[in-house]
Amino acid sequence: LTTQLAKLEAHLGRYRSEGLQNLINGETCAARSGAHFETRSPVDESLIATVSRSGADDIDAATKAAKAAFPEWAAMSGAKRKAILHKIADLIEERAEEIALCECWDTGQAYRFMSKAALRGAENFRFFADKAPSARDGQSLPSPQHMNVTTRVPIGPVGIITPWNTPFMLSTWKIAPALAAGCTIVHKPAEFSPLTARILAEIAHDAGLPAGVWNLVNGFGEEAGKALTEHPDIKAIAFVGESKTGSMIMKQGADTLKRVHFELGGKNPVVVFEDADLDRALDAAVFMIYSLNGERCTSSSRLLVQESIADTLEAKLIERVKGLKVGHPLDPATEVGPLIHKTHFDKVTSYFAIAETDGARIAVGGGRKGNEGWFVQPTLFTGANTSMRIAQEEIFGPVLTSIRFKDEADALTIANDVQYGLAGYLWTNDLTRALRFSNALEAGMIWVNSENVRHLPTPFGGVKASGIGRDGGDWSFEFYMEQKNIAFAL
Ligand code: NAD
């Protein structure tokens, strides 16, 4: 830990003295109003850096830059864009350790999981870099009177708004396909975790991306974020965050008919049937809710367990949760770090009383850990039913709600009985049941006998209140590009 802290300190010095500023048209600049806010570490509330608190005029300047840079970037050959995006990936890999250390300090996520986040970010750039040359590929659809040629063109400058939970990886996930498609961008990162977005924008600059292609504007959601969603020259908004924010963005973007792509909240079930491999199911269930502090959209926050095995599984689960190591996020042994900030800590811990009022049991945890920083005890609620708030609401912390079910029909009713529909995890050795259940489960992504493993060519996204649109493979280009049909009379 001492070595990790010393390394972090070496990286942070510059940001402490300079502050985290915007990057507009290739220039580092403060907010035009001169306003700023502070970002503090959830470990001990110490100051990390001051951050530009941008407003509508900064968004306008960034959008003008993105608009001016668009024709040249859109017209650049896919091969050239591919080379620049690979260069960004190279530089991310070079700075991977710095990114991981900064991300953990800014967000509270444990280093053992975040150490791979930068490399996943680099992989996102490589995947979409390789797709850049074929992004415009279309087809020919002849009719008796016409030769139809369909093609795709980039939609224009786009706005990208990201959350604080895994900010680096999620930013790359959105930005890489936008650039590969030929769009220019204005990125508004989450105010609670702006550090690695700044590093990422620097990397893009150093990789030789033309000025104005990638603009970074820091600030609050209701100020800079709102202005971005309302700007007439921003053609689309790719947003990752809470469902209620998605709803606000849809309203804000209505006057300018904004195209939106939303990746929102989840209350994902992990359903364990009596014929499952219980040890593997247990490993996956623990990993999917307690890693990343439970601050993960695809976390398995509801355990649905068949009554016949519930006592056994819950007893083993209790032991596992008790054994989780809560600690400093930079300590490689830590499994659960502090929550992002006080407001979120207050929200997560409020569910301990809610659980008891609703009649569930706190089998493990249910309190704060230590007196400094936003650490909570990994928590397990048992004896819950689907109507309780702990079974319905996204808590977004290391908190699992266990609900028992009788049979397959009962499990399906409970699994679908939430407003969300992002992911689902099934554990059974009955293949027919797995197919039948997956077919009826209301979720955008389902893993059978597996934890969540991201494969970039597959579609990622949710149904119901969990989102609109899909990321990954060609689905990303569907969002960042317009279809165009040209009909030649024969
Ligand atoms: P949030 O909605 O509070 O904020 C996300 C971003 O939106 C921030 O940058 C914020 O500044 C901005 N914002 C807030 N109000 C805005 C407004 N009126 N106009 C424009 N921008 C605005 O979300 P959060 O608390 O940062 O992130 C946690 C949420 O994100 C959870 O619900 C989680 O499930 C979700 N999430 C979803 C996915 C997914 O892929 N489905 C991935 C990660 C996180």
C-alpha cells in the first residue's frame, strides 16, 4: 500500500497544481466564468484537485470546435482513423498503472478490479479502430426501376455523458465507436470522478487526434450536462447513468429532436435452481454484487434461490460475505472499497433501516465500516419478498437481497417484477429450462451458468427502465451513423 500511495502521489502532483481543466479545440482551458468545484477522495475526503465548473458558454465553445472539426474527421479515410485510434490504445496501455491508481483514488473502486480497467479501455479502442475502415459499408438493393445504393454517414458532433462508477472504461466504450464512425465529440464526465477523463483526453491529444475532434468539458449535470443535451448542433446524446436522469435528458433534448442512446440502471436477478452447480453459482453471485463495491449497472443485486436449496446456499453465502475484505482501494488485497461520496453513502446505508421496517433480516453487515471515508459493510438481506423496496430499487452498493422461490414459474414472476431489465444470470443444468426461462426473462442480456463477461461484438444494453439502444459491434455504429439511400433510375 505504501508503494502504491507513493506512485499515486507522483501522478497527482500536476493535477493538484493545475486543476482539472477542460480541453476545447485542442487547448487546455478553465471554465469561461472562472468557476470551479473540488473533487475529493472517498477514502478520506482529502482534496484531489479543483475542477472547472463549466456552463452553457463552455459547451457552446466545445460544440463549435466539434462542428468545425467534423467535416475533415468524417472525410478522413477509415485506415487513417484506425491508425490514430490504435495509437490512443497504445498510450492508454503505457499509462495503465497511472490510470488505475487515479481511478481508485477518485472513485473508491478496489485496485484488484480496476487494474484491468485501463486495459479494457485500450481494448475498446482497438476493437473499434479495426472496424473504422468498414463503418460506412452499405449494400445494393436493386428494384426494377432503380439501382439503390445504401450507405452510412456519421451523424455529426455528438455529446457523451458518463457516470462515476467505472468512469474510464465507460468513457472509452462510448467514445471509441463515435470516433471510429467519424463523429466528433463533446464529453461531459461525471462531476464526482473527473480525474481519468482528463488523462484520457490528454492521451487522445498526444496520439495526434486533430484539434476539436475530442472536447472535454467538466461540470455539473444540471449545468454543463443540460446545456449539452439542449445544444442544437449536437446531433445525438450517448448517456450512461440513472434512469431518472435519462428521462430528464429525453425531455431536455426534445426541442432539438435529439437522438438518444441510454444505458441506465438495473436490479438484476441471479436465479439459482436446485439442480445448479451451487459452488460455481455462489462464486459468481458474490463476485457480481460485491466486486466494484456493488456500484455496477449489471450487478446481481437480487439473489433468487429455490426454496429446496435456500438454507444451504444462504448459509454458505453468509460465510463468504463475512469474509470479504473491506479496505483501502489501493491495497491489492482489498475487495470492497469506499462508496463514491457522502450522498451515495447516505442513500445506500438508508436501506438498512428500510429492510428492517419492511420485515427482512440483515444476515450480514448493515452498518458503516470505520469512522473515516465512505466505507460500508458488505451486506446481505434475507427473508425478503419481491414487494419490498430492497427488492425493487437500485441500491448501487455492496448489498444483496435474497428472495426465495418455489418453482420456475414463481422465479420468472419475481425476476420480471421490477421496472428494470438490464441483465439476468441463470444457474441450472437443465438446458431446456434455461432456454425457456431466458426466452421469457425481461432483460437485454442473459448469462447462463456464467458471470458477466463482456464480448465486444455482442449487443450490450437493457429493456424497460434500463435503457434504449445497444452498444457493441455494429450496433454502436447504428447509433452514431445515419443510413442513406441513393436511388439511380435505370
Ligand atoms: P447520474 O444519472 O446521476 O449521472 C450520470 C451523468 O449524467 C453525470 O455525468 C451527470 O453529471 C449527468 N447528468 C445529471 N443530470 C443531468 C442532466 N439533467 N442533464 C444532463 N446530464 C446530467 O448517474 P450516476 O449516479 O453518475 O451513475 C450511476 C447510475 O448509472 C446507476 O443507475 C447505474 O446503474 C447507471 N449505469 C448504467 C450502466 C449501463 O450500462 N446500463 C453502466 C454504468 C452505470
